[in-house]
Amino acid sequence: MRKILLLILFLIFNFSFSQGLKTSGKKIVDKNGNEVLLRGMGPGGWLVMEGYMNQSAGLAGPQHEIKNKLIELMGKDKTETFFAEWRKNHFTKRDVDSLAAWGFNSIRLPMHYNLMTLPIEDEPIAGENTWIEEGFTIIDNLLEWARPHNMYVILDMHAAPGGQGYNADISDYDSSKASLWESTANQNKLVALWKKIAERYKDNEWIGGYDLINETNWDLPGGTLLREVFERITDAIREVDKNHIIYIEGNDYANNFTGLTPPWDDNMVYSFHKYWSTVNDDDLDWILPMRDQQNVPLWMGES
């Protein structure tokens, strides 16, 4: 009887995630093994303000500078109200409905870590993690908006603890503080945050995967530290979630995969970004061989 119950529980667990995406060789497939081509958009500027998008780069580029300028102008309380209303209204269910009507099947959500946990400098006890519900609630809501349309949500860590790139507009990097790559404490927080995220969404079939770090742009010789951090995050996620795809972006704005091959997980996708280029096969000659050599899917996460 005990063996029968264990078998039933095993089958229930596997059935509960039977509709999630996974990799199969060089393809991303659905529960029936059918190839899925992710056609999506990312609501840039929603949870991470980027100065060049707001056309404020000449005055304030990264989000923390934008916020400080607003505090100077109207005080902290009104600034917090402004950001709260921004997050409430910048991207809504109506936008998701429109994306679905236009034929998109996925949304890549650019996230700021500080909507889910405190910066290391603000933690009451060094080395511990205070969790903030707002960021998780935003993800919950987006999943509810996307689910009726059978749309997948890929979670993208756009602004990691400390900032992951010299281009502060993108990563909200503050050069007066230690970056992600200069601080073990920031790395530990990122690992813990991804584990927390994975634990919450491990059984959600409409999570299309976890994009671990957006557009690293840092001097990381040989990609050694980049791979080390990626592997730490992967291990932490797999402790609680063995189902969802993990997306790996290279250095230099997701274009340099030095040190990131071979893959270290059997449900992994290499994600590159492509800007300022023509649309033809020749422009992909640098990346397509990696797909064939590593037998891993590629995903163009931004363009």
C-alpha cells in the first residue's frame, strides 16, 4: 500500500508540471514535445527605469539617480508614491491582452532585485535576507494576466544586487558601492533571491524559465567568475525546482560566452541579445555554431 501511495504522489507531482516548457536537444518544447518558438516582448522601464528610455540620461541615467532627482524635487514620500503609481500603471492586464491579440506567446519580465529584497547595505543583520512581498506580488499578477492567453513569463534579473554592468542605465549600478562582481555579499544575496523565486514558482506551468543575469558588462577574465556565479545560482534553484528552464546570457551585453561552455545543466538555454544589425543569416554566424556544438537551444532575449 505504501508503494502504491508513493507512486500516486509521484505521478501527481509530475502531472502537475506536465505543461511546462523544457529543452530537448536544440529545441524548447512543450508537454507534448512540440517545438515552441518564443515570440515575446519585455516591458522595459516598468520595474527598472532606464534613463535612455525615459530620455533622462543627460540628467539622470540609472534608476537610483532618477529617484534621487525626484526626491530633491518633491521629497521622499511623494517620490515613493510616484514610483508605486508608476509600477501600478506602466504595464497592466490590458497590455498583456493586447500582446496576446497581436500573436505573442511570451513576456520577458525585467526585474529589479530591490522589489524583492533589501540591498546588502540596508539589511538589519549583515548576511541575512529581508524579503519584500511587492515584487513577488507583481509576478503573481502578471502570471494571472498571462495564463488565460497561454502565455509564458520569463523572469529576467535585470538589476542584480550591486549591479552587474558598467552601463548603469541598464543595471542600476552605483559606482560608489561594490558591484555584484566585487562583493561576495551581493553574490550571496543574488543566489538566495533566485532560490526564493524558484521555491515560489516551482510548480507554475506558465513560468517560461529563469533568465539569471541580464547583460553582464564587466571585466571578467575568461568568464571564470561569471560561470561560478551562474553555477551557484543554478545549484540553488535546482535544490527546490528541477523543472524550469535556466537561461544563460554571456558577458558584453549577452554576446560573449567565453567560459560558459559546455553547459552545466540539462535544462538550459543560451540567450544572446542583438542590436544595431541587419536581419540576415550572416549576422548569426557567430552564435549558431554554439547551438550545434553544445546541443543546446538559443534564445534571442532582446533585439
